[in-house]
Amino acid sequence: MTQLSLSKEKLTKKLMPSEKDGVMIILSSPSGAGKTTLVKKLSGKDNFEISISHTTRQPRLNENQDEDYFFVDEFEFKRLIKNEEFLEYAKVFNNFYGTTRTPVIDKLSKGKNVLFDIDWQGADQIKNKKLDYKLITFFILPPSKEVLFERLSNRDMKDKLIVEERMKQFEHDVLHWINYDYVVINNSLRDCYKKIYSLIHAEITNGSKDYDKDFIRNHVEKLTS
């Protein structure tokens, strides 16, 4: 049996989760809301590791191959799709992004908590697979559309058209907040990080959770009004 077949079998026929298994933690957000920075910050905690995605987009100035992403061309990405090697994949802003399954399952089986920096499409695919590993999902929102616009403009996106495209997409992406376990507002990176880590810890230890869904609902209404 091939390594790929073994990985699929482990995904679909794992009889029961082990207490020693790691936890899957998904962070999604509209572009510019800060999920990538938060994922990197969380990965500094013991036993937390980032799932590195494949992508067909070009690296940004501060990104490195095999560290931030596996940068590949579209031919290679489609080969991986054909071989059913992705746990999830999606096309976002004309580029493909995807997570290969084998490294993720290996880390989880070794007790590592795996962090996913993926959009709502990828999150839905992972949830629908109903894997025998605990899954916690977070959706990160900006404090306002004005702040989001400023963050996008100050990033490496000096092209006004690119920023406008991201802002239009925000109107669509924000509606997916309802499908996540938790929504956290990134007003302050430090406070947002502490809130996320506190909720992860509470989920893993079955502790009490400080979370107000009505407050989040009202914030979403302000963002979309």
C-alpha cells in the first residue's frame, strides 16, 4: 500500500481519537484582518505548529519558500489535485491555495496542535471531512472597514485597484463569520492573540469561555451596514 493510501486510510478509518492526538486550529479572515500574523504568533507557543500551504501566487517581499508557503506553479498544483493529495484547496484572487494531508496527519498523530491559515472555503472543506481530530475554528475581523482599508493600503499592496478588489471581497467574506466557532476582533494584535489563545486553552481543557456572540453579531452588522 502506498504512503498516500495509508494516509487516506488513516483519515477515514481512524476508529477513535486518542487523548495524545493534537488539535486542529483554523484561523480565517477577510484579506488584511491579520490572520497570518496571529498564526505566526501562536506558533511560538509550545506544541503549536503551522500547516504550510501550497500556493501558486508569487511570494511577497518578506516571504520565504518552504517557510511561509510552498510556492509552486499551476501545473504542479493541479498535479497535486489530480493525485488527491490536498486536505483542502481553493482558488482565491486568481491564485490556488491548498493544504496537503500527509504532513498534517503526521503532526496531529505526534500530539502537535496544527494551525491553519486558510480562508472560509478551505475551512468548510476541512469541517466537511469530519476528521477524528478535535477542530477549533476562528474568524478574525477588523475593528472597522476604515481600519481594514488603512491596513491593506500600508501593506505591500500599493496598487489602488488591488486594495479596492480586497475591499469588495470583504463584503462577501465577512458573511461567513456565522460558520465559525469563535469570531475575534483584531483591534489590538496583543489583545486579539490573548483572546484566541485563551479560547483554545479553554476548549482543550474544557474550561470556561469568555465569549459574547451577541456582541460579535452587532459588530458584524456595523461592518456590513
